[in-house]
Amino acid sequence: MGEIGKTVLDKGWLAARSTEIELTGVEITTTNPPSGPTSPWMDAVVPGTVLGTLVESKHIPDPFYGLENESIIDIADSGREYYTFWFFTTFQCKLSVKQHVDLNFRAVNYSAEVYLNGHKKILPKGMFQRHVIDITDILNPKGQNLLAVLVHPPDHPGKIPPQGGQGGDHEIGKDVATQYVEGWDWIAPIRDRNTGIWDEVSVTVYGPVKIVDPHLVSTFFDNYERVYLHTTAEMINRSDWDAECSLNIQVTTELEGDICSVEHLQTEMLSIPAGAQVQYTFPELYFYKPDLWWPNGMGKQSLYNVEITVDVKGYGESDLWSHPFGFRKIESHIDSSTGGRLFKVNGQPVFIRGGNWILSDGLLRLSKKRYETDIKFHADMNFNMMRCWGGGLAERPEFYHYCDIYGLLVWQEFWITGDVDGRGDPVSNPNGPLDHDLFLHCARDTVKLLRNHPSLALWVGGNEQVPPDDINQALKTDLKLHPHFEISTKSGTFTEDDPSQYLDGTRIYIQGSMWDGFADGKGNFTDGPYEIQNPESFFSNDFYKYGFNPEVGSVGMPVAATIRATMPQEGWKIPLFKMLSDGYVEEVPNPIWEYHKYIPYSKPSKVQDQILMYGTPKDLDDFCLQAQLVNYVQYRALLEGWTSRMWSKYTGVLIWKTQNPWTGLRGQFYDHLLNQTAGFYGCRCAAEPIHVQLNLATYLIEVVNTTSDELSNVAIEASVWDLEGETPYYKVSEKLYVPSKKTISVFEMNYPKSESPKPVYFLLLKLYNQSDHSILSRNFYWLHSSGGDYKLLESYKNKKIPLKVTTQASIIGSTYQMRIQVENTSKKPNSTNLLKNSFVDRNCAGKLDNGEKEEGGWFKRICMPFWRESNGLRVVESNGDEVGVAFFLHFSVHDSLKNSFEEKEEFEDTRILPVHYSDNYFSLVPGETMSINLSFESPKGVTPQVLLNGWNLLSALTIY
């Protein structure tokens, strides 16, 4: 018997432009198949797009580099035939008697003709629907199968107006497809409009009966102690005889490694007539106090594995389906005090701090590995929600899988935007896509594809627009809540229809992103703003009027190495700073930055240039470093401003946006090469579940507790440090009580009101347990006097602060995990340490294990290069004899061979990316130690080198 299950077809694909192939699909898959990547055939990327294949095969330049996108012909100029492509591959599939096989396309853009062994099948239009073809009768079960797919672009690819615009000329909105592909104010047009087999292709083998789209739903009673799992599945009998079936459902949880605990195992009998498709609902399974799934920052993301099998009498196991499942209940309502939508998970209110998400890559080069990095980055920022914007994708199961693992709630929109669908300039497509039935079919299929993921929190009809009336009403009907999820059920038994029989029934449907508790709730354009702000503005009462802002954005300049890696030298020129008559500055970027949608760090007449607050940058390195300072301050202030008014004014905020699907220069916390900006760590700081912060408008020190536990017997330590290393202000407030889910003001930091405050100074806040001085939150600010600036920090670069860095590395295969302890060893003679606890552990288990053997041999005190020790411990100390703050320290990881100090004619990016840091862009006051984790995968044959840079480190310190 052939093995049942799925085989993914993601290797060995070829592609060719259809106009260069004279053969028919029948001929290609019978007598004249291509033998290899010989012109006009080329190696293809599947899943992927035509443009992705052309880039990979070097037929066109990288459209994300510099201005190269302008050299690639747009579909509006070439015609649709130019981007109509053949894709070809072969596969083998052995079948036994009574077995069946399907060919599956999880998504194609936009329509396709499929040829297998000379037989033709037509795939209907639509970018967001699955296609299943029963190929049992046309399969060559003993040899090679020839598969060719002719993929056509969207029917209405549109044109790009000279001025660009949001979604080009909006023609793409007539199709059910991604809308960003005609360009937006944050991305250049995608020339092929994402034409291609852009998602998974597979073949599945099964017996007489097939399992289709099971739906898993959990219901909760008695304060979440009594829980039921409801399951409904479609069963298709492909045979010509009645099938006597044994249906088995098994729920397991992983204990350790491959060892699982079986929580439930149930068997039901079912008879399915020949050729019939039936819906079967299992008897509910009872659980007592199962481990619940929680959003990031609220608890564990507990997942069970649900497995369904069907055994057919006289055959054996016919099909198997499995899916991770999290027990959780999501509710939301419009909060009466704020007017914002308030979310609850498992009965606990969730203060939403998250971001808007477009997609991982503009050419749809999607992978599990990149998805995991993307989602982990969001979790590392302490975010708890991602909004999948309506002009992008219905995200893939792999995206949701990692959101399940890392605890990111997901707001999933359907494919409507105000700009393209009736509210843009010019106004177009007021009735949305041309084919409403196709839109609804894609929507329903998307729901079935994604509904079992605990991270999926709500469905939304569109971005800044509602779908056309008939579509909107159909979605409201299809996605109506089951009665159990309309109100909190505390006791009693389940009497309504089984909730797993609904299309979804567990998540709310909101008609648009500015309706029903979001923005003003009425659909008026009341999201934003999207540019640089004075940091203190985020704390003002009139900054934003409404309870939940679905979009607020700002700057996003990456580091200098990213600019050099993604642009030719003409793009390395920093903006001109044009002084205006009113004293404000206008930034004039170079043409490449403008093409990459750069957002300036000034807002004439409202916000002075935040880069120039630190002095006039000399070059790209200066500019990008100063931009990181601004990024950190800007985004920390944004989130702290919202959190300062948690529940009293706001219920949540989503930042526009967290990343760019190309090499854009706005609204991002990490760039397209996966290198984090300092804004990433500003968010990470501000969004921690327990947080101490300075209100920049009032200078009140506040404590934020978003957890379900109250804080008692805690204290705040506030210390001001000047540029000479002195501490002119120090205060401790003890025996504090902070209720659950509250922000409280504790005391005013009144140093600025003292007799002679310094024009630039540092403030270190620590929230700690009085019982053991363990730190709950640490927050470091650099501040200036009212009306001042940070230009004194320019000379602070010359301050030589001694550092001691201890590194412990663990290497498993190509994966490196490091724990790095950084200590500011500067100290005034005969001074005492003011700090209650000078050791800060950033997600580490404790201090490095150096024992008591420092003199004997555990450590070697050296600078560069390191003395490699077999025990994995290394120590390096920087030269310096001055006292003060070690400011804005940041790590980076490089290829040690490429990262030589020899001059090179062309820039070579030596960085190893991505790297996960438990913190970065941090500062240490005299005597303070911080322990940081970092992890990364090193390419084969590459020896990594870890560098530490800092504002007042004269040169990079090699610490590994």
C-alpha cells in the first residue's frame, strides 16, 4: 500500500515566458518536456512569483536595490502576455489499490491552466482560494508524472500614474488580489503584480475516504475549569461503494522531546454512501482545567495536537489530519469609558500594543524560516497583536503557526482598501471587485484555511473602507457569532447548535478598520498621524481623541550598513538640511531615498529636525547613528504615551507599520535584511508587561502593570547622571502597591526644577522588589533642558569609559547562543554604589558562571584578538580611565573573514543576519552590569565575529 499523506512539490521547477514557448501544454507534458534550465527555460522559484524567478535566475536585477526597479518593464507597458509564464516539474507517486491522489494548489495568482500527463484542467480566477484536482485517473503510478502550469496575471493589472499614488490607478481593485502591487506611499510598484504559483503545491494520497477542513472549537464553563472541544469535519467517499468508517479523534500534549501524553482518544462509527460528501460532528470532548493559550506577555502559549483519522472497513487507515490547537476564548466589546474596542482573552482584558503588517516580502518569497524570524521579532518587542492590512495578503498558515507559538493575536482583513475601493484619489471601484461571488468564495475558503489557529482574533472587512453592501452583509451572516461567544457563559450546559458547525462562530467580524470601536468608530479618516513627532506630544491629552488607534506611524531609518548594502554610492548621500524662514528645517533626501519612500525626521512648522538635535551629521554613519537615537526615543515615547492612559483613555494602539516588505525607509522596526533598528528596542522597553516610565509631559514617574497579578512591596529608584559621571539627583520610593491592569503615577522627577540642572543628562529608572532587590523593569533616558538639545553629546563621544565584557558561547551545529555580560567598570575614587541592584538580567538565567577562578585560568583579560578558551568563556576589557555613562552600546555579528580592516573598492555587507538579541542599544551607568542573550545561525564555513559599538567607544570592541 502506498503511504498516505502529503508530499510538497517545491523543488525541480522550471519556468519560461509563454510567448517563447511554441508547444502546447499537452505536448509539454507528453512528448516534449523541457530537459533542464536551457533557454528559454530557467530554474523557477515555486512557491513564488514570476518576478521572483526572474530575479533568482538573474534575468533581471534586484528590484529592491537602488533604482533598479525602474529598469524592469511594468506589466502596464509590456502587456499581460509578457508576465504569463509556464511552470514545469516532474514527480513520482505510487498508489495501491483503492487509493486516490489529489493535486493541490494552495494559491495561484491569478488564473491558470494545469496540464498533467497530457490532461488539462482549468483553475478558476482569484488569488486567495485553494484548488484541489483529483488526479487519480490520470496519474502515472509507476513512473514519472509531467506537470505544467500556465499562469496568467491578474485581469486588471492597472497602470502607474506619473505621480504614483496609493494603489496606482486602482484598477487592481477590480480583481480579488493584493492591492499594494500597484505601489503605495511606502512601496514601489511590483512589476508582475505578483503573478505566479505563490503558495504551496502538493500531492496528497489517501484511501477511499478523505477528511476535509475539520473545524475545532472550545467552549468554557465554570470560570474556565470545565472545557469542551467541539469538532466537525467534512468526509468525502471517493469510492463507488458504501464505506463503513471508524473515526478516531486523539488529543495529545507534548511532555518532552517526542514524548506525548494522550489527553483524549475517542472513536465513532459512521457509514458514508458511495460518492457522498457528509458533514460529521463528533461528540464533544470534556477537559478539566486544560492549559490555556495566552497572548504574548500574559502567560504560556499552550498548544495541544488534535489528530483525526478515518479507518475504512476492508481497507484500513484511509486518511489522517492533524493540527495544533490552543484552548482560549477571545471576546471584545466597545468600552463605555473610552469608546475603544476592548479585547479579552480567557476573561482577562488585553491592552493592545502591536503593529500593522503588510507581508514578509513584496515578491512573495515566503518561507517558514523567515516567518519565524518575523513573528519572533514581534514577540521580542513585547507586542501582542499584528494587523494583516487589507491591501496585502490573507496570511498563510505558516504565519499563523508562529503567531500561535509566540502569542501574537492576529487581526485579519479581507481585500478591500479605501484608497482603491471607493475613497481614493481618483475615486474608483466604489462597488469593490467586479466579481462579488468570487470575493465571497475566497473569503469563505480563507476562513476554513485559518480558523483553527488560536492566534486569529478577528476578521475585518477592509482597510479604511467597508466592503460593498452585499459582500458586507454576506460576511456578517457567514461570520456571525455562535451564542456561546456573544456573552460570557459561567455555568450551565451547552444547549445551542454545536459551534464547530459554524463557518467560524468564535471571532467577531468588524466591517472596516475605522468602525465599531476603532478610530472614531464611524469610518471617518481618524487614524494616523504618520510622521515625526515631538516625543512629549504622545503624552498630551489631545494627541489622539479616540480609544483605539489602528494606525499611527513615524520614521524608520535603518543603520548605515543596510543603506550601503541596498543602494549604490549615490544613495549614501545624506539629506540636505534646508533652513526655512520660520526657523524650521526641511530635509531634502537624495532621489534614491525618495524612491524608497523616506520619511524625514523634521516636520516644518511643527517639529524641529530630530537628527539635528544631536548636531549636524558629517556623513552616512553619523546620520544613521543619530537616527537610531531618534528611533528609540520616538517609538518608546509613542507606546509609553498610550500606556500612560491605559483604560482611562485608550484600549489599544497599532503602529503603522512594523516592517517593510522591501528596502523601504519608513515605518519599520527592522529592515528588509532583518536587522533591527533602535526603535525595535524602544518598543521592547516600553511594551514590557511590567514597566516603569517617565511621563515626558508631566515628568511624573509612572508604573504600568498589564499583568493579572498585583504588585506589592515594590520600589522605584530614580538616579540622574550628568556628563561628568556625577549623580546630582537620587530618589527612592518604597513600599509601593500597583493593582493589576493599572497605570499609576508615583512621584514627580523634579530634577529639572532644581537650582542648576544640567543642559543634558541621563535618567535611570528601576522598579524592583524590596524583598530581594530583583529588578522588574529598567528604563534609561537621555534628556535635555526645556528648549534645549543634545549637541553636548557630540563631545561626549570622546569620553573613554572602561568596559569589561564577558562572553559565554554555546554552539550546536550552525546555531550560536551567547550570554554576554557587559560591565561599566568606571567609578569615582572612594565612592559607593548608589544603586540598589546594579546587575540587570535581560532574559538570562543569571550571571555568567565564572566561579572563583578569575585569576587562575577561567578568564584571560585581553583586547583583540580574543584568546579562545575551550570552556567557552572569554573576557575583554576596553581601555578607558574616565567616569561616566557608557552610552548607546549595541552589538552586531559579522563574518570574521569578510570583516577585515582592509580597504575595499566596493562595499561588502559582512553582517550575519538575523540575530536575536534580548536587548540592544543600551546604556550603563558607572558600576552597572547588564547580561544579554543573543542567538543566530552562522552560514556554513563562516566563523562569526561579534562586535560591540557604542556612542563613546572610539572603535568597535571585538568580544568574540
